[in-house]
Amino acid sequence: MDDLAARLRRARTDAGMSLAALAARTHFSKPLLGLLETGKRTISPEHVVAYSRALCVPVTALYGSPDDPLRVAHEWLLSETPAARHAAAGRRVGPSLATELEERVVELRHLDDVIGGGDLIPLVRRELADAERVVNEASYDDGTGRRLLTAVGELAQLAGWVASDAGQYAEAQHVYLSGVSAARDAGNGPLAGQLLSSLSYQMANVGDPADAALLARSAVAGARDATPVVRALLLERVAWASARSCDTDGTRRTLDAVDDAYAARSTGTEEPEWVYWLDPNEIDVMAGRCLIELGEPARAEPLITHAVDAYAPEHSREVALYRTWIAEAYARSGELDAARSALRAARKAGDGVNSARLATRVEQVARLVGADA
């Protein structure tokens, strides 16, 4: 993000244009443009387009590296979705569209690793809307239909997750539940369970944890044919909701069940791509978070710290989020200096990430440790 800010500033100065003059050519204020160029405000694709048009500089030149996540997001916004392209070609669609959609879901899901929900949500919304339109209006055979419905269900899960990260909780709930319908129509029980458990995770964080626990357990019960890693993921959501509900025994039993489920994985069992991120480090982070909720912060801190140290730096949102839990663990253990240091590290890691979830979490921990929000 700092590199992008510097490129915007350099492009403006190379064009001999002042901030005031640039503001006059765009609908953005001079103070906002100054914050963008100094890296103090998150830069969105919309900002880059405005600079490109006002300065007559190609968007690609402003983004720099073709691997820049925001550049990838911008290019997605400008390109036509596979569903829209196939729908324009005729009402009958075949396996090739299903394959394209499956590939697009994977790409979008991995973009979520490096882009905050505030920047990713318009891409996923559009992709989901176009895919739903094809499913509702086009014709296809049964096999293609099941694949299309599964892709819609996976897009709905991602859209709900991204909307929740952006603080759009009502939208997240709506798309999660619409995705459950698609997954059930596709006969994909584990995906329906993933959607329901994702909603339970949101409810545990911003709603009634007791209701979240009930929903999470229902997701596990409904996904009877879940593979080991999927089952471990669904059980993690049960553990978190149980911890938020102050159910100590239930949380401990479920965390043990998570370990058992994950240990049962095998090379002979094909797992869905959407559990690619669940590994022992993630399991330790969730266990640590649950321990903090249960009043055992001293046991939690080493688990989370060890896991965070293994993360790639480009996964900045997760690194920042997990460092806030380290800060909370220190704070609840009475080590306020260490807590404030960990919170500073979290802020640094998450600088420029457009995530309401992260911003809210930082504010909550800042109040806990007595630091400025």
C-alpha cells in the first residue's frame, strides 16, 4: 500500500499538478488525496482510476507490479464475468462455464487472503449476482446444474465472509442463507454446513453466542458426509460459539474433537478446496482465542504467538487480527506493557488493510489496554 501511495504521488508531481488541481479534476477532496498519497488512508481501485483519468496515466503504471493484489482486484472489476459472457452467448450453458466459475471462486477466495473485505466485496457481489442469474435463467443438464449450484453456494459463502469483514452483517446473513439453498439444491451437505457455520461465526462475534452455538452444532449434524478437515472446521465454529457462550466444558470437548477430526485426514480423502487454509497453526490460534474467552490467557499467548510467527507477511489482516489476540492475552494476564507492544505490532501489520473487522478489533483491544484507539 505504501508503494502504491508513492506511485500516485510521483505520478501527480511528474505531471506538474498540485493536490488542489487534482482535487478539482476528481470528486475527491484535497485533504483525502493527501492522506492517500501519504499512506494514511486505504487506496481503493476507485481512487486509482481517478488518478489515471486526471493525469492521463495508465492504471497499470500506477499499480506497478502485476502481482499487486489491488491491481488484480481492479482488473477483475473491469473484466466481464464468465457467467455474464456465457449468458450473452445464449441461454444454454455447459460444463465449460461450470469450470470457469469453479476456477474464479478459487482465485477470489485466495484474494481474500491479501485484500480486506472493503476492497474485495464489489468483486464478489458482482460475481455472485451474475452466477445466480445464469442458474435462474439459463438451461443446462443435471450434471452442469449441480456444479453451477455448488459454485453459487461457494460464492455465497465467500460473499458472506467478505461482507462480514466489511461490517455489512445483514448482507452477510442474507447471502449465507441464500447459499445454503443453492448448496442443498446441489446435494452438497458439507457446503451447506460451511455456510451455516460461517453464519454462526458472525453471530458469535456480533450477535447472540448461544444462538450461534446452536446453529454451529446444527451445521455439524447436517454435514454428515463431511471429510475430516471439513469436520474440523465446522467443529472449530462450535468451539468458538461455545467459548463465547461461557460453556467451558463444551468448549474443551469440542477443541479435542477438532484435533481428532484433523488427525483423521488422509491423502486418500479429497478435501474441498475451501478448507485449504485450515492447518495446525490455525487450529492453535482458535484454541488460543477460546482459552482467552475461558479466562486462561497465559496458556493462550504461546499458542497464538507461535502460529503468527509462521504466517507470510502478505497475509496482513490475519497477522494483525491474531496479534490483537496476543495483546489481549497479555492484558488479561496483567502484562500491560507487553499488551501495548503487541497492539502496536498489530496496527503496523494491518496498516492499509480495508477491514472493518480488523478496525473494530483494534479499537476493542485498545480500550482494554488503555491505549489510544
